[in-house]
Amino acid sequence: MNARLLVLLSAFTLAAGYSDAVAFFGLGVFTANMTGNTVLLGGALAARFVPHFQGTLTLELPAVSILCFAAGACLAALVLRGETGRPPVRTMLVVGFAAALLVGAALLFTRNADARLTPLCVALLSSVMGLQSVVAVRLGVPGVSTTYVTGTLVTAVVDFLGVPRALDERREAVPNIWTWALYLGGAAAGTFGLGVLGNQALWPAAVVVALLIPVL
């Protein structure tokens, strides 16, 4: 993996973990982890039929997040289809659009006391995660995703232990372990940022994604 690719994947993963932590602890839903949102959505559906269910689960936020993540991913996949040239103009436009959406989400998050804005903030953040996930996949490292942490861990385990492999082939697991560690670090940073910066906590993620445009 060359230095440019390492910087891009690392920054995307950190931003995803950071934003996901801010969204979960600040808004009550994931924006990058669709596995978690699927559990929240399924739980919210089931809770409607369970009397005296302990806890509060809403249908709206996980449904909005899943739909907007998918919409962002679809948009990126369509826009970037067939792009192979350098510089990758369409990729730069997609990342620029993602940065603009992140700025919008950061502005909405500064008014987090207004619960009416929460679904829109979740929609913007989830769309960004869908966009950047497709960009990361198209960067060309097979099996490495900046938001699919479960698959990242499974791929790393299989590469190390699933089948007998030569040492060089086992080294393929390293990017996945690195990605998981970065996502963990991003989540820790997001939690710290939320505690320190409060309703300004999303701005660091917006800055990081914006700075990636010239790196592309």
C-alpha cells in the first residue's frame, strides 16, 4: 500500500469512527455502522409488540440512517463508475460533496438542543458515510472497508488463521487490523471530542475530510 493510499484510508476510517461515536452518543443512532442500526431498527419494530419493554427505541432515526447511507453509497457508485484517470476529478467532487454535507451536519449539530433537527443531521452524516465508503472501496485495497468493521475483523482472522497461507499472504491481514484499530481510535476521539467540544464536536471530522481532496 503506497503512502497516498495509506493516508486516505486512515483518514476516512478515523473520520468514520469519530462521526459514528459523536452520532451515537450525541444523537442516539449510528451513522456509519449499519449493522448496529439494523439491530436498533429491528428492536424498535419488535418493541411495539412487547408490553412494558425496558428502554426507548425509535423507528425514525435508524431507518433514516440506513436509507441515507444507502442513498449516499448509490450516488457515489453511479458517479464514480468507470473512472480510471488521473487526477480523479469525479472522486474529488464526491469527496468535496461529502465534506460539504459534513459541514452542514456540523452546523445542525451546533443546534443539537432542537430535537426537530436531529433526523436531518443524521441524514446528512449517514449520507457522508455512504459516499466515503464507496470512495474507500474504489481506492483499490481488496477486503478493506472504512465503515464495515465486522467484515474487517473477519477478513483479518481468515487471512491469519482460516487457511494455511504463506507469510506474504498473511500480511494481507495487516491493513484490516490497522483499519479496525483506526476505527477504534476514531471512536475514542469522537467520544472525547463530544465531551470536550460539545455541540461543536463534528467540526474536526469535516476538516479532515475536506483536507483529503488535494490528497486524491
